[in-house]
Amino acid sequence: MTDEFLELLLATPGTSGFEQNIQQVVREFVGKFAHSVETDVHGNLIAAVNPDAGPRILLDAHCDQIGLIVRHIDDKGFIRVSAVGGWDMQILLGQKMLVHAAGGSIPGVIARKPIHLLSDAERKTVPKIQDLWIDIGSASAEETSGVVSIGDSVTPQPSLTKLRNGRISGVAMDDRTGIWVIMTALKMISEQNPTAAVFAVSAVQEEIGLRGAQTSAYSVNPDVAIAVDVTHATDCPGIDQNQFGNITLGGGPVVVRGANANPRVVDLLLKTAAANDIDVQINALGRPASNDGAAIQVSRGGCAAGLVTLPNRYMHSPVEVVALSDLEQSARLLAEFCLAVTNDTSFIP
């Protein structure tokens, strides 16, 4: 069963930018138990438990999602856009969208010519972003310009579909599920007696360059940090496990080894999982990750970084699929990890 906080995270429209709507949902949840809650000038939300203690632990997940941005309104009132983040153009065709305008979110659809009117060459070609448009039902450019401005963001309409075996599908599982994990872990920690100071950050602008993590990690100045993001579940057709590893939905959180993972952090995560009967999976990265862990690791003079990732099918699509059990076990793992860290814990490799 999903809980109210997770359902709100997945049902609230994002804006593919500063994500004020999502941050408000997070603020209302953590405000009931966090010792401090702040939003910085960049838009990151930083919630803390035991903030004046030490050592300092940072739990990070990003609240932004991939989307589009309005670049032009053509002479018929159709909206032309650029991509924000990495899109497969074929995924966008036929989607219901929201244009986040000053007066509120405006529904629209994104499409191209019907198949009946496509030439043989067009049928065989993946469209480029400049070939697509958003139709909000306007009759003229003047009508569209009256409600939509250049620079407005566009995202798919939120959705949440409950599938079999405790799996759920929807928009922006990447990385709203990570937000749920770290904030739920922070709540668990608040109910115990942590030695360390724990800061949970809902970071902005991961999808366009890990920008929120860079500024929030500088401000928090952690001794150790865990970034939580999604990773590719490889248990569906067409994915080469020889290349991408064996990662399954429902197999538990994925602990990453490699360039962004301090070996002492990895060891403590695995020992914590074993001590608490939490099933984990292992993945390996031979280069810096394309997520917030890469920025956090080298903030200031650097910190001991780790990556805990959540198996996700169909990433960067409006029908991403995750397993609720993986989210729940990830929150437990992070909470127990933080409770195990004391002033005597060394993360020097």
C-alpha cells in the first residue's frame, strides 16, 4: 500500500525547475518532526534532525523531473518547446501535458501529424524536438500568448497506477521516490536517539547538471553523505545484463560500488543491511555517477560519499515502474546507517 506522503509526491505537478509545489509537500511532511526546515536561495529544501551534533550526515535526493520549456508560440497558437533533461522523442508523442503558466497549469497534448499523412520517410524517422508542438486548444497565437509565456515549463500530467505485486507506475518516480525514501528515513531517525546530525535535502536541478546538490552540499558541509536516486532495473526485455548488471524490481535497495562510493561507506551500508535483515543488491560504476553523488563527493574539501539507488523500469518516461518494497527497505537502510554513525566512525579509506 502507498502512503499519503508518497501519493502526494506523485500526484503533485512538478514544474521542471525550482519545484516549489513539490517542496511545499515535503515541507508539510517534515515540519511535523524535523528540528529545522529551511529553503535556500537556490530552492533546495533542507530538513534536519539533531542539527547541532556531529558528525554531519547528508541524505540527498532530487525533486526535479525532466520536462520541456516554452521557446516559441507560432502563428496558429501552437507551442514550440525545447527539452529540459534527457528525453526519448518517441516517448513524448501522444502525451498529455501541463503548461505551468502564471495563471495556473494549462492542459495540452503533444503530437505530430497523423500516421495517415506521414510520408514513408517520416514514418521511419524519429522526430526531433523542433518537429513537435503542444496543442492547448487555442484558436490563435494571440489566445495562446494571453495565457502562456516564453520560458514557462511543461511536464507530463501526473499519474499513479497501482500494478500487481506491489509495483506502481507513473510520472517522476525519478526521483520523487528518492525524496520519499530520505524524508521517511529522517522521520525514523527522529524517533530514535541519533548521535549524528542528519540533514535530508530535497535538491533541485539534478536533471540539468547536479546544481542543487552542489550548493546544498557546500552549505551543509557533511562528513558523510548518501545520495538516493533511481537506477535501471534490468529485469525487462531488451537490456543486456552482461553490460548493465542484474538489478531486479523487488530485490531491495542497490548499493553502488565504484568511483563515487567511499569503500568505508559501502562497508557500513552492507553491514547495516545484514544486521537488519535488509536484502540489498550490488551495482558497479567505473566512472562518476550521473547523479547528485558525483557533485556531493567533491564539494568543498570532499566528503565520504555513498550511493543507494532504487530499481526503476522505463526511466525518463511517464510510465516509470518501481516496487514499494524497495522504497520501504531503502528508508530502513538509510535510517539504520545514520543511527550507526558516531563520532568514532572513520570513513578514511
